[in-house]
Amino acid sequence: MDYLIKFVFGVYPYLAGTVFLIACWIRFDAEQYTWKSDSSQLLSRANMRLASNFFHIGILGIFFGHLFGLLGPHAMWQALGISDLGHQYLAMYAGALFGILCLIGGSMLWMRRMFNPRVRAASRWMDIALLSWILITLLVGLSTIFVSAGHASKGDAEVMLALSAWAKSIVAFSPEPELMLKVDPIYRLHVFLGMSLFLFFPFTRLVHIWSVPVGYLFRAYQIVRARRSA
């Protein structure tokens, strides 16, 4: 078996995951003042809400789609009456929908970072590099839809099953990198780019994801009364 395949899809996932967890822990413990989203909304509000909403809705849909699509038990899909081919079509349509939303929002945010003078002045090189990496990963991911469509048109769901089996083997700490030899190179590139995001995660603004304010959904209402003179 190719040693590069063995390393990238048998060792690299654990390397990226270890750095992801330990570096996030160290940063939270030692550099909490850097633990923030660094929002640039105060510098410029132009198209910010539209771009941010599209980007976040898209990327959350993609994340959970990959999570359940790759790691969901095969028996679960069968119990829902979804065949392997139906599962593949579902992944293609959902991936296209959320991917396009994320691409539109991400492109708007990238243009804003690059060409809005105030935002560019306040941006670090990592901000631009990170957003660029996400967009490249997204474009490669969207391009896999066309390859999947070609497989689906022939009634072939083998690639999707191989990707799912590989992801489950990684989570089960019993890696089977040889499964990735069955998939097209474009899938392998997409998986590598996606895994690398976990490697970069602790050193970027992405750490604010850990602090998503879920508690706000369940907090008590605040009563605000205006103070007016008699």
C-alpha cells in the first residue's frame, strides 16, 4: 500500500485530532484574552449580516451533514427506508444546497476582508489564510458532487460506502487507510483539506465555536424599563 496514503489517512487524522484537543486546551488555559471571534462588524456593516448568515448556515449544514452522513449506522439508514443509492443522492442534494450557501457567504466575507480598507487593516494574515483555506476546501467538496453524480447515474454507491467505512474506522481507533484507495483522488484531496482545518483550528479565531452561547436559548427573559423624567 502507498505509504503516503497510509500516513495521510491512517496517521494524520490522529495527529490533527491530538493537536486540535491539546492546543485548544492550552490556549483556553493560558490565553483566554485571545479566545474570541474577533468580529469586524463594528468596522463595517455593509452586507455583513447576509454574508455571515449564509456562511454560518451553510457551514453548520455541511458539518452535521458530514457527521451523520459518514458516521450514521448503516442499519439506521435502512430502517428509515433509505437505500445506499438514496443516501448518496441525499448527500449530493444537501451538500449542494448548504455548500452553495456557504460559498456565497464565504466569498462575500473574503471579498470584504480583502477589499474593505477598514476591515483589511484590522485583519491578520491568519484570518485571510483561514478563510481562503475554507473556500478551497469547499470548492473541492462541491466538485466531488459531479463525480458522485456520475457514480449514482450508474447505480454505484461504493465510493460513499468506502468513505463512510473509513470514517468509522478512524473513530473506532482501528484505521483502515486502504479503503481510501477505492475512492477518486478528488475525494482524498477534500478529506485531507478538511482534516487540516482541525489542525489549524486552535491557532485561529475558530476557537470561538467552543463558546457558542447555547445558554442564551434557555435563559430567563430580561425586563428592560426605560428611565424617563416625569
